[in-house]
Amino acid sequence: MLLVGLGLLGAAFAITGLLVALPPVTGGTCGPGQGSEAPIVALFDPVTIGAGPEPPKSDAAGRTQWSAFVHACQSATDDRAVIAFPILVASLGIALIGAVVVGRKSRRPGRGVLTG
């Protein structure tokens, strides 16, 4: 039962990591509006990063700054996903192993049954 609880706790931790807003990066927040978005949103829809429209090719400095900001936000998103995914997989594996162990213990004949 401990393994099941530990696995579920780890899964909740990993999922929360994907749902909590990204931290601000140099140049602003990674999301539309004033706040950062959740990494799961940026992971599946990178357009929502909120860096504004891409500057024209004639504005080399603006394009460089814009690209660096988008890259920083996408890197933060990717880093969070790279950390959360293995934790989620391992946690679900631990929970599954715990469930199998508990299931096998409860199927043993004569356990918990009064005979007389």
C-alpha cells in the first residue's frame, strides 16, 4: 500500500510540475498577457508563448532579442517536461507494482478468514 501511495504522490508531483506556470525569463513572462503559462500549454502550442509578433527582417537586433526570448521560454518548457515525464513514468510504475503486490497478498487463501 505504501508503494501505491508513493507512486500516486510522485505522479501528482509530476503533473503539478506541468501545470504550474513557468518562471519569468529575461525579457518577460512566457505567456500571453502579464503572466506565464503552464508548460503543458507551451509544450503543445508554442505559439502561445506571448513574445508578440516576430519583428521584420530589417530589424536584426529586434529579431535576435525576440528569438532569444522565444528560445528561453521554449527551453524552460522543454526542461520542465524532461524532468516531469520520467518522474511520472516511474511513479506510475511504482504505483502499479504496489497494486500488484497488494492484489497478490489479498488473494492468498485463508488470509483474514476465520475458520472454525
